[in-house]
Amino acid sequence: MQRPQNTESLYKTSDYEFKIYIPEKDYYEFLRKCPSVSFMQDPVWAKVKDNWESCICALYHNDDICAGALLLLRPLPLGKSFIYSPRGLIVDYGDSAVLNAFTEGLRRFAKSKNAIFATIDPYLVVNKDNGPSHIVLEDGSQEALSFLPSAGWKHKGFTSDMHDSMQPRYNAMIPLFDNEEELYKHFPKSLRRYMGNGSYKKGLSFTHTPATEADLHEFKRLLECTEQRQNIALRTEDYFRKIAEAFGDRAIITFATLDIEKYIDYLNDQLSSGNNVEQCKEKILEANAVMKDRGQHVNLATGLVLLPREDEKFKVAEYIYGGSDLSHFHTLHAPAGLIYESCVYALKQGCNYWNIGGMSGDMTEPLSEFKLRFNPCILEYVGDFELVISKPLYFAYTSLLPQVRKISHAIAKKKH
């Protein structure tokens, strides 16, 4: 999608100037000074979301950027649109003058784009559980809750369901500590048998490389195994290709690969020791059958992780998607070994945390239960805020239109 490239001044006072379509290099210079920034505020994220129009805006004070945001714009019916700043805004929420000036500039931009409303979900944490005290993401959450409403933003509440907010309000982050030994001890004993030496001796190995075309195809194959197993639909291979192209060497694909011959050797050793004889015999038969059909080496699990920029102060490795083939060798728990190895890799890249992703607030659905097995630090983000530009159209879009669709759907069901 074509996007305007010329910087334009949209709002100016004696102290501040709000500009749109600022150069990426200027925005990156601003990001380098920020204590913590989500990957969704990186300009390259707009290249992944290329079905949205995008704009980088900033508020200047004495020719220096004091606040900024990557904005995504999506069209709505009748020539209208709405604006979303993922994990934005990037601003000192305790500085009401800056926040008010930025909001006014954003309001004017929204009107120029016929936007009905704008949504933000600040990269701020109101609560954390089971994690080191030095995490910095919570700075500014109380100020945001106080000053955003004063600037005209409406808080959408502390929602619990993952689908009730633009991004999940609860995330599970694995702290990476200072060394691999501390990291390993952080995981529950029940999982450690499938990590490190517990997986190597059974023939599992792990690779971490920037995504290639062949990697993406195999990644998608394993992802489809998960989709079929859980009866869900995730992203297309083209979507992951966009991520790889946008983030380059920062988009890392990890594979857990089983050397079946080594696995059979391990099972034979267990037989010689008299351990689980009948189970070992069954597993050897299975292993030989799979090797005959698929070869000596098979990929059992995969994950796509985005590494932070080197100049970021607070570094989080983002686990975007993962998949696994559990049709064979499921007792090896390859996904657990893969998550551990991916954490080790991120630790060696200088990361502070490995974000295993969103979860529900009640933490009872299967996805949350799986993530909780890894003893993560649970972060609760502040949630969504909306800036209403046109109250009548906002009411129609958020209240009337959903009801019309609901009634239409009910009528259509009766006809069939």
C-alpha cells in the first residue's frame, strides 16, 4: 500500500510541534533513548501489516522528539477509518503537557483521515507476578490511568478475555537471568528432564537461524500440525515471509530435530538396563517405521522468535508462533526442549526476557495452562484506551452495527 513520505507539520504551539510521516531514522533515534519499546512500535512492523496504511508521528520540543508513535490505519465503511497504535503511545504519561499536545495532534490527524476513533494499548504493566523486581515495564502505568482520561482517552477496562482487547492484557515472560545454569534451575523439575542433556541424549538437537524460504515452508508445515490438532487457523506462510523480510536477521526460526538412529541407540541402552522393557520395544518399532518412511532426521517442533534491536535498553525476545508434530515421539516433549533452547539462545544474544506470549486473565484455558508450566513471570498490561473523534459515528459503529449484524445473522440462520 502506498504511503505518503513527506513530513508535515499538523499542529503547533509555542512549546510543541506535532509532525506526521517523519523519517524512520529520526524515529529510531528517539526509540534508542526510551527505556522499553515493543517490537510493534518498530517501523518495520508496518511492513508486516502492509494491509494497513501506516504513519510515524512525533511531537517535537525545541527540535527534539519528546513523544512518538507508529500508527496503523484501517478503512471502515462509508469512507471512514480507525487508527491503532500497537503498544503505543511512546510518551511520558506523567507529563500532562506533552500528553495533551500529542493527543491534540493525533486528534487532528484522525480527523484528516476521517477516523471515527483511535485506539492505543500502552506498553505499561500494572501488575506482575512471579518475576524479578528489576523489570521496568510498569513505569508510568498509574500516570497513564490518571492523565490519559484527562486528555480525552477512555479506558476500556481491565479485561480478562484475550479477545476483549487489541493485544492480550496478560503476557507470560520467562526471565533469562545472568547465565544458563540459573535459567535451567528456574524451570520446574518435571520439565528439566526434557531440557538440555535430557533431550540431547535421546537424539534431539536444536538449530537457530534467520528464516530462509525452506525454513518458512517447514515452519508452516509444523504449524499446520498444531492447527489440525487444536482445530484452529493461524497465519499464512506469506505472513511469516513478510515477518522474515521485515525483521531480517532478527527473525529467528528454531527447529527441534530428532536423529532417529541416536534415539534407537538410547532406547537399546534402556533395554540393556532393563528399564521399561515393553515400552522401549514399542518405541523402537515406531522409530524404525518412521525412519523407513521419513528418513533418519525429522523435525518435531519449531518456533519463530523476534530478537530486539541491539540498541534497545530493555531487551525482550518475542515468541511469535510455534508448532509441533506430535503424531510420533510425543513422549520426548520436543516443544519443552525447544523453548528451553530458544531461551538459552536469547540469553546469549543479551536478552533480559523471553516472551512466551499472551494468555487469558483467569489462566484456565489450555494455552495458558501450557505456558504456566514454564514458571513464567506474569505481566498484566494496562489495557486499551480509545479517543473518540466522532461520537455519533462511534456509537453507530460500536453499538448499532454489531446489533444489526447479530440480527442479520439470526435471520440468515432461520432461512437455512
